[in-house]
Amino acid sequence: MSLTPLGRAAAPRLHRAARIEDAVHKFVERRMRRTGWDVTLIAYTGYGTPEWIRVMARVLLRRPETKPRRRAANVRGWRSFATLPAKNVPVLIEAGGVRHETNADRSGMIDTVVRAELPSGWQTVRLSSLDAEPVEAPVRIVEPGVRFGVISDIDDTVMVTALPRPLLAAWNTFVLDEHARMAVPGMAVLYERLTLAHPGAPVLYLSTGAWNVAPTLTRFLSRHLYPAGPLLLTDWGPTADRWFRSGREHKRATLARLATEFPDVRWLLVGDDGQHDQEIYAEFAAAHPENVAGVAIRRLSPTQSVLAGSLPIPHAGGARATGREGQLWFSAPDGAGLWHLLEESGLVVPPQP
């Protein structure tokens, strides 16, 4: 890293792809603002403890609505991408009676940790900007005594998407009506039972999907009765040092961050065998054995495995194995099968009526 004449560290030079993207956005933003596009704040669900919270939101330029908004049933995926990030916009965060100022990054993203004293459970924080209407962001405050939580993949774990196949991924993301997306059988019931067996346990949804589809995913999870929880997504496109973001690195970094933020919580990691969940979870379990209660893998059917871009692997009817660090690994084709194995292992105890 070079130094300026005053001895201060110079900002690192952005990757060529990021510089091109910024130049295009700057040109388009000028034109869009002249044609009346508005600045809008999109709030995402955050999380934290009674002492701090992680606030996530995005500042976008969006075409003003001249017609009544159509019903959610007609929302197509591509509309989530018909926006432009508004970078460096100042945003005020009000949480627990304290105000914090921050700025959107080059992708319009707000992702910051602020100090705030909030009671456990679901709370809200207020975000505002001079050019946008204020919004409220829900925040899940984890009680200090909680020792169990769930981290769940989304694609082919709670929602059938066959994501690794590029054409199918594009169809599911940009074209498919969100009501046509299918939920994986039994997974919503599994998560509900887990939260009943472990009162106060947070459920976090970790995916390589883009932040643009967060509202669509939130509606999908709510419609299919999944427990509410923060979405931990990423931003597609160039980064400061490479052409494209790495989905695997996003998951690895997020898991490591959660281990640091909640050192006393043991997570049940839920994924599927169609992508790289098993590899990533195994690495995390080896590095942070004290933070892993178990790993539950949803097995894809032979047809789903082919659509997901992997070869079907023969399995026994039910599976439970012990990992290298002593964690329990479970494998079943649906939520009911996974719950049976979890209950049988003694990892969860059903609530007494």
C-alpha cells in the first residue's frame, strides 16, 4: 500500500472491472436523476444482541411509480433488478434512542454494526435520508442466554431452484413468478419444531443470492410459514479486487463472522448435497467445533441432482454419522426425515404439551 505525501495510507486501487462498473453507474445515474428517478431505501432484516445490532439496507435509484402497484402474485424476478445503486448517500440510523450516521458503499449497500441498547426479541430501527422516505428495519435481538441457533441455506434447501445450472438459475431469478417457486417438503415444519424445542433460537438464512431478490425471498419464506429471520445475501458483480464475487467465500466469511459475534451459540447448519454446503460446513466445523451442534443435509432426488448440475449419489434410507470433530451429521430427503434423525439423536427434545 502506497503512502500520500502527508504520510497517510492511500486508498487501494479498485479492480478494472469495478472502475468500469462505477463509470457506467455514474453516467446512468446522471441520466436517471434527470428523468425523475427517485432515491429509495430498502430495509433488510438485521440481528444483534442487547448491546449492538447489525443494520443492513440498500439505497437505490428507482423509477417513480406512475401506476397502482400490481399484486405480489404478478411480481417477476427481473423487476427486482430494474434498479440502480445510489452510492455514497448519507443515511441516518436511529436505534434505541441513539442516532448513527453512515454512508452507502459503491453498491448502495448499508451494512454496519452500531451500538444500541435494545431488549431481546424483535425490534425495529429507523433509517432515513434527505432524498428518500424513512423506512423501518426489523432486527432480531438474540437473548444472551441462548445457546442454539439455525443457519440455513436457501437454494434447494428450503426452496427448489436448481441454482447451479446457469439457464435454470436465470429463469428462476429473472423470469419465474415468485408464487410458482416450490418449497421443499417438511422444511418449514422442521424449523418451526426446532424453534419450539429451543425457545429464542435465531434462524438465519445464508445464501449466495443477490440482495436484489431479498424482498422476493422474504415473501416466499413468509408465505410458506418459515420462521422469520435475517437474510445473509451478497451483491453480484465486480468487487474491489476481482471480476466477480465468490459465493463460497461469502458463505465462509459469514459463518466465521457469526462464530465471532455469537461465541456461545452452537449452530445447526442446514444445507443440501447439490452445491458445496457439505464442504463449507465441514471446514467451518473443523475450524470452530465449539460453534457447531450438528449438520443437517437435505438429499436431492436423482432428478433434482441432475438439474442442480451434480451426479446423483446412492444413499441408505436414513443416515447419521459423526464428523471428524465429533459433530453429528444427518442426511434425509426432506424436513420430516431430518427431524426424525435429529430427535432420535437427542440433539433436540420435543416440547412437552
